[in-house]
Amino acid sequence: MIRPAAGADLAALGLLWERYRIEADDSRFRDQASWGHWVLPRISAGDVRVGTADRTINSYVVWQRAASAGIAGGRVLRILELYVHPDGRGERLGSGLLARAIDAARQRECRAVALVSNIADPAVRALAAPFGFMPEGDCLVLALQRE
Ligand SMILES: CC(C)(COP(=O)(O)OP(=O)(O)OC[C@H]1O[C@@H](n2cnc3c(N)ncnc32)[C@H](O)[C@@H]1OP(=O)(O)O)[C@@H](O)C(=O)NCCC(=O)NCCS
């Protein structure tokens, strides 16, 4: 099941983030506390989704909408973290979380979605390709049609 994250999820998300940080080699934050200060406003803004199995959080995605001169020349939804715990992989949680991010980008009238973390990982590329993401600079980018 995939649902919006709530403030009460912060402790469970922090433990998952520790695994993500190591596996994705993401050094933006030095510890869980500083990551927590960053992610809590994102949770409040509705920019975090969690995946669960037996009510335990085992996956998450964090995005942020930003103006970008480079990518698609307009508003872009940047997927900053996307992670599925090794025990939960292969259950289509990654695809489901990515689809939620794309839905949010369409609702917020973004012109593109950009995956920005760990894009050299073959699993990340294999996950994103069927959605239409293409390499562009340091990102994998999905251009959205105007509807
Ligand atoms: C990439 C990741 C999110 C995939 O999550 P997942 O829930 O296992 O993915 P899904 O079950 O939705 O897989 C969907 C498709 O992606 C592809 N895929 C996923 N993992 C793959 C792998 N390890 N190797 C090859 N293809 C893979 C497959 O095509 C798969 O379709 P299939 O099941 O029909 O074969 C997960 O492996 C992960 O968290 N990896 C490390 C995280 C990371 O580095 N994140 C940084 C990016 S922001």
C-alpha cells in the first residue's frame, strides 16, 4: 500500500533513510537529525509518500517542485530520494512510488519530472525507463505533455 507520509512516520522513515544514504551514497545530510529537519516540512507540504507491507514502512519517495532554467525550461518536480528496502523489492513499490511522483507533477502543472539521485544504478534506470525517463545531464528526465 502507498499513502502520504505523516509526521508520526518520521522515526520509521529516519531508519529507512539511514539505509538509503549508504546504498545510494547520498552525502547531502550528515545525520538523521539534520535529514529530519529537512524532510518534516516536505511531509507537511504533501511531498512524501510511503509504501508499506503489513503496516510497516519499507519504502518512500521525497520530491520537491522547483523552477529550472535547464530542464524543460519551466517548473520541474525533482525526485530527491526514492528507496525500497531490500526485503520489499520486486513487489512494484518502486514503480508505484514513481507513478505517484508523476501524478503529483501533472497535478502541479510541472513540465518535467527529474530523478536526481543514484541514477547510475542499473535498477534505478531499469525502473525509470518504461515511464519514458531519458538521461539528461546529471538526471533522468521525463518530459510531460501539456494537457
Ligand atoms: C530501484 C528500486 C527503487 C526499485 O524498487 P522495486 O520496488 O524493487 O521496483 P519494482 O518492483 O517496482 O520494479 C519495476 C521494474 O523495474 C525494473 N527493476 C527493478 N529493480 C531492478 C533490478 N535490480 N535490476 C533490473 N531491473 C530492475 C524491472 O523492470 C521491474 O519490472 P519487473 O518486476 O516486471 O521485472 C530499488 O531497487 C531501490 O530502492 N534501489 C536502491 C535505491 C537507490 O539507489 N535509490 C536512489 C534513487 S533516487
